[in-house]
Amino acid sequence: MVMSWCHCESWAADVVKHRPYDDAQQLTDFCVMRWQLVTPAEVERALAAHPLIGDVELLRAKFAPGEAQASTARSEQGQVLQASDATLDELARLNVAYKKRHGFIFVICAKQLSAEVMLAALRDRIGNSTDDELTCAAAEQRKIFLLRIESAFDGQTP
């Protein structure tokens, strides 16, 4: 389950190793504290597990109805499926350019963001330095795993 929150093996292993947690807040606090210690390589491994935003075919194939991760993917990027072809084409084009420039994919906590908002963020961030983008990507990954933890426990004790 932990790897579904963030696909960073060392982070996930540490989260599991420090069990038990008294409640979801204690779990969340540890996850955040441990994430502050990640290396750039760990961040890049976590990012590699994400589909490219706007890669509709990959999203459909990877998160087909009936698969365990389908509802998570739809809740996080489902709004992309309603974007115009022009927006999807531009997302795809800029995602390739971003990865070529920075060496890792563009990531943003996409929950409740329209494809157009994500495209604007991609346009804003593509020109940043790779170091700045890695910091930004780590912060976005943190937001993503916090939402996933919240969703997993929904107020229940882990």
C-alpha cells in the first residue's frame, strides 16, 4: 500500500519500518519528515512511476476500469480526459520538452485542476533550472502522497 502513495522504495521501506502508528496524523507526520530527507535520485524514482500528464492513452491503459489503481488515477488526472485535443497535444509536446530539458517528467498535484491549469503550470515551470524543478517536483510529490494517505485512511487509524 505504501508504494501506491509514493513510488520511492527507500521512503516506503522506512515508513513501513517505523510502524505501528497511533493514528493517521502520526503516520502523515512521519511520511512528511522522511520525505524531507530524500535525495534527488529518490525524488526522480518517485516521479518515474507517474504517467505523463495528458498522456490519455497511457492513462487509459494503465488505469483501465476494474484495476486497483483506476479510481486513484481518475480522481487525480481524470479531468484531463475531458480536455480538448489542442490542449492534450500541447501537454504532450511540452511534457516531452520538459523531460528532455530536466531529465524527469513534469509532475503536479493534479487533483481538481483542469488540463488548462496544468498546461499553464507546465509552461510556467519549463524554463526553471533543473535544481529548482526537482525541488518543486518533490513538493508536488509530497502533496500527492498526502492526498493518497488521506484517501486511504479517511479518518481511520492505520
